[in-house]
Amino acid sequence: MTDVGPDSQYLVAAVHRGDAAALEALLRRHLPDLRVFVRAKSSPQLRAQESCSDLVQTVCREVLQSVESYEWRGEGSFRRWLFTLALNKLRNRADYHAAERRDAARVVGGDEVVGETPGGFGPSQHAIAAEAAAKLEASLDRLDEDQREVILMARVIGMSHGEIAAETGLTEGAVRTRLSRAMARLATLMAAT
């Protein structure tokens, strides 16, 4: 995550004062990590039913509806709140599709590229980015759940080893070891695809 401009605490306070531009800046700041998180946490079945861009948009709508009630407790707390909203939305959508037993072939889908550049992508850059995103998705899908979770917590949500240890019940040393092994496994899987 790259911090440019006011910090998230300032932006949340500005949102509470009704500043729409602050809300846009807050979402824009966290959008790249949110996209990665949604793609990584979406099951292949859910990705067959809905595009990740649609899922990210529904999470952003959820943020719009509930950010005024969010009480600032730090950057890490804000990111955990944001990614918890995303995880709950993914679970709700997966439950919805499971209950409806919708046929993925009936749903017209498609997905966009994970990231954007200020100048925009050309067609070849879109294809390259889409291929890289698909390779990452496939590799993340092949990781054990524990490995995938520690990577998301550390690299996407930005939790410290101590925070991950508190959340998982592991020691910090065990978290470091699990993360190291998970990253090595991910690199091996990415190189093999």
C-alpha cells in the first residue's frame, strides 16, 4: 500500500464531517489491496458466478453505508474493519449462490484486470495483467488455507507478525515460519504455471 496525501485517520475524520472527496480518497487508497483480497478470498465457484470487480463494488457500497459509524482505532484496525466487511460480503454472496443453486453458465460474466495505472492500460497491458492475475489466483487456490490466510494477513491486510499471532493463536516465530514457507510455496506454484 502506498500512502500519498493525508493519512487514513484524517480521511475518516473528514468523512465523518461529510466530506465526499475524503471518502473517495480513502477508498482509492485501499482499493488495490481490497481488489487483491477479494480475488484471493473468492472461491472459484463464486468467481464463476460474479466478477471480482462487481464484488469489490458491493464492498465499496457497504463501506459507503457504514463508514460514518466506524470509530477510528488505528490504521491496522481500519484495514481489518475494511477486509472484514469484504469477507462478510463474499460469504453472503457465496451463500446466496449456493441457496439459489444458480448455474454459472447462465450468468454472463467477465472480469477486469486487478490494477490500474494513472494513464490507463492498452489492450496488450490488459492481457498481460489479466494473465498475471489468473496465475496468482490459480496459485493462491492451490495453497493450503493456513498458507493463504497468513499471506493475506501479512501482505494484503498489512498485519504485523504480532497481530497475526494474536489472531491465530500462534507464536510470532511460528507466524514468521509459516509466512516464509507460504511465500516460498506461492513462488514455486507461480513459477510452475
